Amino acid sequence: FAPHNYSSTFDNTYLNSLNKFINDPQTSKIIFIYGENDPYTGAQPTFKNSNCLKFIVKDGCHKSRIEDLSDSQKQEVFKQLSTWLNWEVK
């Protein structure tokens, strides 16, 4: 959406810091939900941390939420939340 003659460069500083934060073993209890058709999904961080969860909503967009996940994905989210909170989440 920039003017036709505008020149820009990609600054990966933020993405690198996000990757570092997400993959730090001390980072935990975060659930990432991306929509399959959301442009931000293309810039999602590299995800190797087993203390956090990531889901992609099929045919989803930027407004994707837990309610948009498949039934099996929802069950996984609720099970993990119940464990983290020590409280049953349905």
C-alpha cells in the first residue's frame, strides 16, 4: 500500500526477537492461533517450544479464535488450559 516509487527494506529484528522469546524454555503457557488465510500466518515465528501450543484454523482469517478450531483442536486447547490452570476448562 506504499506509493509506487517508495523503496523499503525488510527489517527482521522483530521476528528474530520473537523467535528467541518463543523458543526460550522459560517461555510457557501461550497458545498461538493463526488463520490459514491470514497474511500474518506467513510471518509466524519458527516454533520449537513444547511449553506453548500453536494451531492453524482451516480457512481461517485474522479473526480466528478458539471457537473456530476443529473439535479435536478445541479439545487439545481445553485439556492444556485445564492442566495449566489446574481447573477444568470445557
